[in-house]
Amino acid sequence: MKKVVAVIGTVFYLVSPVDLVPNVIPIIGWMDELVILALLTNYLAKTPREQQEQREQQAK
């Protein structure tokens, strides 16, 4: 469920006209979107590893 909320929140932020840094500012204005996407990608990639580690700990 947390993954779904993270993805929906990210999509909402990306399509929202309100940004932390306005897109009118070249390059810097797009950086906040790139940071949000990087954070989401990192979160989604890290979650399966954490779940696997938890399963291994429970199996011991």
C-alpha cells in the first residue's frame, strides 16, 4: 500500500502546476522533479531488498 501511495503522490506532484521550484527557471526548475523521481526509484528499488532481508531473518 505504501508503494501505491508513493507512486500516486509522485505522479500528482509531477502533473501539478505547483512546484517547489518553478519550471520557469531553466534547468533548476526541472531539478525538483528529477529529485522526486530519483527518490521514488530508490524507494521502489530498496523495498524488495528489505522485504527479502526480513524474510531471511524470520526463516532463521
